[in-house]
Amino acid sequence: MTSRNTDNTNKDNEATKAVQTRKIVERFLHKLSDDDPTLYYASTSEVARGVHMMIKEHSNRLSPEEQKLVRHLTIKDIEVILGFHSK
């Protein structure tokens, strides 16, 4: 395998991890929104704090692979994820 192929594989893996992490955050966001409909009017930082707390409280319900993806997420990381709109 050439260096270029290795670089592409690493980039693909990182992109896949980012997509998976985003899906996990969105899952918790939907649960949080279902529990508190007024969340729609909250600031991104408030929502991120809620999602972060929920991930920490319920991480045992995630698969080991998912736990590894979100284990070190900060509130700021979640704010960035929430603020980024994918296509």
C-alpha cells in the first residue's frame, strides 16, 4: 500500500467516524427534544450542554464502538456538531 492510499484510508476512516459521531449526537438531540419541546428556543450552548449531559448519563446504552466515539466529546465539540449542517 502506498503512502497516498494510506492517507486516503485514514481520511475515509476519520470521515466515517465524524459521521457516526454526528448521528449519535443527533440521536440524543432528538431524545432531548422529545423530552423538552421548548428546547427549540434554547441557545446552541444550552442544547449542547443538555446533549453532553445526556451522553454522559446514558453512554452505557451505547455499543462499545459508539462509546469510544463520544467518550471524549466536550460541550464545545457538540456545539460545533450542532452548528454544522451536512448536505
